[in-house]
Amino acid sequence: MTKSIPTVSDGLLFDTDADGSVVHLDTPAWFAWLEDPTSVRFSYALHNRTQGYIDGFMTVRKERRQRGSAYWSAYRRQGQRLRKFYVGRSAALTQDRLEEIAARLRPRDGPPQTHTFFLFDRYCERFSVG
């Protein structure tokens, strides 16, 4: 039997493995859930409020340091690139902090700028082409 990943959406944590419990973010229950040794990851929905849908998800994982302390990092794949952001310790994992990181990981407007286009743009700037 596979474990499902808990999901955070609209300020609520949905953990189907813990009897389908729902926990509000920024509450003592939320911080207790983060500190629980069995809580090692969750998925965070990246809402596009202007369009009214979810752009994707970022995965937030608890990682251990060599000295035993734990911290959280957020991950999101964009094209071929895996982006990682340091979130902080459990006490710093508030809804505002998650939204701040989600804003950095949301897709940008317009087509993705690849390395080739970037080099072509720089070439045009330098030699006044175009």
C-alpha cells in the first residue's frame, strides 16, 4: 500500500494518512504536525487567483542536518530544471512564508526563455541587430 502525500491548499492541510484529518495552517496543530517525526513532506498547491485554477504544486520536504536539527525546503520542477528554496525550521513555516516561496516558483507570463533565446537576445543587443 502506497502512502499518499499530504496536501496544503487554501490554508488547510489535508492528510489522508492521519484518518483524513484537516489542519488549519498557522495553528498549534499545524506546528505540532510539522514537528512530528513522521511528517517529512507535503504538497503545496500553486493557485493562480487571476485565472481561477491551480498552476501546479511544489513539494516541501523536511531535511536533516548532520547535527540532528531539521529544516524544510521547497522543490518544483520547471522544464528540465529542479528549483529548490530554503523555507526554514518548522516554526518559520507559516502560510505567509509558503506564499512567498510559491510566488517565486509560479510560472512566469509568456513563453519560457531558453538559454538559446537569451544568447540570441544578447547578440542582438551587442551588435544592434533586429
